[in-house]
Amino acid sequence: RSRNGLYEPLLQENEREAVADLLQFLENRTETNFFEGDPLRALSTLAFSDNVDLQRSAALAFAEITEKDVKAVDRDTLEPVLFLLQSHDVEVQRAASAALGNLAVNTDNKLLIVKLGGLEPLIRQMLSPNVEVQCNAVGCITNLATHDENKTKIAKSGALVPLTRLARSKDMRVQRNATGALLNMTHSDENRQQLVNAGAIPVLVSLLSSPDTDVQYYCTTALSNIAVDSANRKKLAQTEPKLVNALIGLMDSTSLKVQCQAALALRNLASDERYQLEIVRSRGLTPLLRLLQSTFLPLILSSVACIRNISIHPLNESPIIDAGFLDPLIDLLAYEENEEIQCHAISTLRNLAASSERNKKAIVEAGAVERVCSLVLNVPLSVQSEMTACVAVLALSDDLKPRLLQLGALYVLIPLTDSQSVEVQGNSAAAIGNLSSKIQSYQPFIS
């Protein structure tokens, strides 16, 4: 008997049995675990068949099952799905990538999918002309990219160029998945560099004007992360002249998370002098002031961190004061729920006092010293350090020294020279030294 005579009918019989078994298992799906034993054998038989209709049935069954039941699975479950992913049939591709995307929600599965070579067929599917296939493949890569161990592998796999291209898709689901995946790739220096090399910056900037708030959020956050690196800020400054205006516009978004990320992106850009000036020139202070006066902690934190960086530039000191920032900044000194907000607020006041007598006087007249004196002995060390540094700067003004002494600055500074923090000790001693320099009467220091 010929080999074919034995083999072919057996395989077809096998497939017939698998179809019958699968139908029975699907009828009792609530009690069936499809990821092991006979149910998995039936699915695998259909998946590895040469018959496209049977492959479709297997792929659709995998997609349907994994939509409702996601758990850590082993190689025996993933291999038939990955095999189906390499089919030339669009329906099989679509359902298999949907199943894989569902399984990729589980942390263990994320690692195993990449380990078993899942990236290569997913990249091929991203290049498919079929939007559904694109959407599922990108969605799966987005899920895989949330695991830190996968990020570098994805960055080096060749996925970033097609992801960047699909971020411009006319289909909003594809665009959303692609920008989400790009965002997931911005959490390490090396991957950010790969992303920049793949041409992602102009795409991310252009999508800041997307009508979809999720896309706006992903792109704003990705650009914020990219702007952490000084080389990238330089590149952004050279190639993206509309970036600052776009981010300032997003601080007026209807979405709180977009507003928040826009302020954080501006904060990171404002690590550089050119951006510190550009944000003020582009009328960024008004929306920042509004966010600063919000009742929502993340908005307050992102805006006060941004204004702190902007206030570093001497040319920005007066515009910030004239825009009405002093009172809200002084109010934030007492924001006990968040030490970081207190630190940013007092550090901004110190920056604003740095280079002008007029500004020092405005800060004192706004009540900053009274607020510092009432708070400084009971705030965390990091805030104490910033507060004493601010008083030391204000105490450089000969005209203001009598006023600072009158407000009781000395009474809080003296005990702080005995602080457990060397910084607080040093700043307090410097402030006392500045207060005592060129003063007409030393009475306050000896009484």
C-alpha cells in the first residue's frame, strides 16, 4: 500500500473527529478548559490542518475562547495560534492575531509569545493591507510592549518603522493601538533612541492635533518621555517648530490626563534655556496658572514642576510675577498632602527672587516670608532645605533685611542650624549670615 493511501484518509478522519469533538466542547464551553487535554488537541488538529476552512474554525474558536478566558498558557497552546498567524488567509490572520492579543494581556504569556518567535509574524501582519489584521497585530504588540523584558526585543525586531507608519492610519483603532505601542517603547534611553531613529518624532507631533483624546494622550506622553534626553530636546528644537504651541493648546484640552501630560512635556522641554524662553513667549503662562489653581493634585504637580523649570531663566522672573503666580505659589507652600508640590513652589519663589530687587520685594510683600516662618519648622527636610535657601536669597537685599528680621526669620533660622540635614544647616547659616551683613543694628542677633 502506498504511503499516501494510508496517511491521507487517516488525517481526514482525524480532522473529522476533531471538528465533532470541538463542537461538543463548545456546547459545554463554561465547563471546558480549552488550554489542555482533548479540547486543545482538537483545536491543534484543526490549526495544523492544510484545509483553510478548518484553520479558520480553529482561529475563530481561539479568538472567541480567549476573549472570555485569559490565563497563563504553555507552549502547546501558543504554538497552534502562532502557526495560524503565519497563514496567507486574511480571516485566519485576523482571528489568530485577535486570540494572541487576548492572551498577551497575561504577564507570563507576554514573555512566552516573544520567546516563541511571535514578533516576526506580527510584524508581517502589520504590513497587511487589511485594516482588521493591522489593528489586531498592532494591538497585540501594544500588549507585549507593556512588559519591560520585551521592550528592547521589540525595538530591535524591526517593529518600530511599521508601527510609526500605522500611527498615521486613517482607521482610529489602528492609530490608537500604534500610538499606544510607541508610548510603551519610550520608557528607556535605548528604546527612545531606536524610536527617534525610526522617524517617530514628526508623526507623534503631527498627532497632537488628533480628534481622539487617547491618541493625544499617548503622543503627548511619548513626547514628554522623549524630551527627557537632552539630545532629543535639541532635535525637537531643530525640527519641530510647532511643538510648544501644540502642547500649550493641549493644556486647554477637555481631558484632564491630556492637560497633565502637556504640562509635563513642557516641563521636560523647559530643562533647556531655549524652551524656557519659548514657552513664555508663546503665552504658556496663562494656562499654566490655571492648572496651578486646580483642585486636582496631578494637574497642580505637573504645572508647578513646569513653572519651576521656566523660572530658572532670569528673563522669565518678571513675566511670571506679573502674570499673577505669587499668591498661588505661596498658597502651595502649605500643600501638606504632597511634599513635591511644596518643594517646587518654594524653589520657584527662590528662582524668581534670584536677580532683581523688585522681584525680591514683590515676593516679600506677597507674604512669602510669613508663610515660610509659620511652616518651616514642621515641613519635611527637603522642603526645609528649599525654604531656608529661599530666605537666604531674599536676605541678600539690604532694603529687605529689617523686614525679614521684623517678621521673625531669625527665630526659625537659629534652631534650623542644628538640623539633622547638612543642607538645612548650611542654608540656615547662610541666611543668618546674609541677614547680619551690612546691618545697622545687631540687637536682634544678641537679644
